[in-house]
Amino acid sequence: MTLLNRLAPFALHRLPPETAHEAAIAALLLGLGGRAPRDVPALSVRAMGLRFPNPIGLAAGFDKDARAIRPLGQLGFGAIEAGTVTPRPQPGQAKPRLFRLPEDGALINRMGFNGCGIDRFCRRLARLYRPMPGGRVRGAGVPLGANLGINKEGADPLGDYAALVARVGPYVDYVTINLSSPNTPGLRDLQSADLLGQILAAIAERNPERPPLLIKLAPDLPDDALQPIIEAAVSGGADGLILTNTTIARPADLRSPHAAESGGLSGRPLHDRSRDMLRRAAALNAGRLALISCGGIESGADILERIRMGCDLVQIYTRFIYEGAAMLPRLKQELLVEMRAGGFETLADAKGTVAISP
């Protein structure tokens, strides 16, 4: 990892959070991110019919408008998820809308699905990626996902999600239906089993062929809501779940002066809830859906623990904001050390080796 990548977080954190975010995208577009070495075979993962060079994906929210997919793919992530993208462009919430909570290892955002809209999003992908035999695209160098959402005003969830999948499907390796951002009014209501079933049926009707489809859920779901959602996802033909999005809860031990800001909280305070939701989902799922764990992951030990609990992959966002690309070689080395200590030659050997119950 270059000295530039190690110093970049310190420089960027002297800027306001959203300004720093834009500066990071600009630096990537200038080629300042560098290129990570190839991953060792022991870290590779197969899930949803795809091969991932390592289990560490970049969660949606960093590259909302698909501007820096190629340089992000060179940093060493195992997958990149762009978006959230909506049918029409929208500005999102009023600024300030992104807050660092360094004392808590956390972020709060109320961005509100700000973005360029699906047309410009797909034009960028079309310039960067060429379809390959079998329909997959290889421009990112790693599997690429698109996170799909609905506009704040004038939304038609059934029609919008089906149209978004059709529009972006030729350019990505998987799609994620975002039903769990706390910053779009009414969005989380779509997580009910009945409405989820209707959305999946609409997607299937318009998209008889599509990439693997994931559903991103909120950590604030009641415990008894998870099983019907999983059953609806399986019945509707979904391929996996992402557990979890940000939380509207505020743990009592938050220390940052920004702790009372409204929006979704991510990072270290989400660790226990995200881990618990994975545990319950893995028991209820019984291997029918791919599971991606997201929330409070900061070490190789965290990654291996969640894989042993039954997830296939993990996603990281907040730790990447604080530590930058230097995070990736550290996590991979720690993960390999933990694997050797546990007697696992591959991540497939480790998956599901922790006994769990609903």
C-alpha cells in the first residue's frame, strides 16, 4: 500500500465530510489509488454463481453515481456495489447531511438518495464495461453490484424496481433492492413480507432473465419480522440478503457531539445488532439464500466470525471512510492469520462452523 494511501485519510479528515468524500472520488479518478496485488486463493469465495477474489465488498453509498468503479476495483475489494441509484435524479436532503463520530467509530448520514438517476448511471457503466460471453461484465475487475432505490416523490415501487433492474441488468453482476434506507419516507414499509412479494413478482414479470438479486434489510426490523421476509424472498426468487443497512437507533453510550443528528448510524455501534441479525437469519435461512453481513466490521477476526456464523461475504463502508485503502491489506492479513489459527485452509471450510439457532 502506497504512502499516499496511508496518509490520505488524515488529509481528508481535515475537510468537512461531504467535501472529503468528493475529494476522495476525484483522487481515485486521477489514478491516485494505486493497484492492489492479486489475492491469495485461500481468500476466494463463490456465491450466487459468481467468484469473488476475497470476501470484503465495498457497501453502497461511496460511489453513488458510478463515477469511480474501475479505480475502486483496483484497491483490493472483493466486490464493489455502486448506488443507491433512483429512477430520476434528485438532490437529496439539505446539507449538512453527513457527520463523523470518530469517538464512536461511526458515521451518521441523511443523504436521501442524492444522485444522478438511472440514465446517467447506466451511460457511465456502458462506457466502462463491455459485455462478455455469458452476459457478465468485467470492467471493474471484481464483481460489480448496483444498489437500487426509489425517488422521494412520485415513486411507484413495483414499477420502479422492475424498471431499474431491467435498465441496469446488462451492466452489472448483481443487483440489490434497497428497502431499508431510513432517509426516504415510507421506504422501510416495503420490507413487509406481503409488499416484498409483490415487488419481487413485478421484477420477475418484467425481467425473466436478470443478474442475481439481493435485498438489503434494516437492522431495526422486529425480531419476528425476519422469518416471513426470508420466506417471501425465497418464494419470490431472490438470491440473497444484505444484513444490514444503517440504524435509526442511538445507543446510550455514544460520545460524539453529533450523536443526536437524525439519519442512519453506521459503524462500530452497529456491530452487535448486525451480528445478531446475521445469526438469526442464518438459522432461519438454512442455506437457501446467500447472506452478506454489513455493520461494525473492523478486523479480520470480525470477518471470520461472521463467515463461521453463515455469511458468504461481508461489506464495509464506515471503516473504509476512516482508514482508507490501507484497511484492505490489514484486514486480509488478519483474516489469513485467524484462518490458520482456526485450522481453515479456505473460507469455504470455515463457513457455517459456528452452531446457531433462531
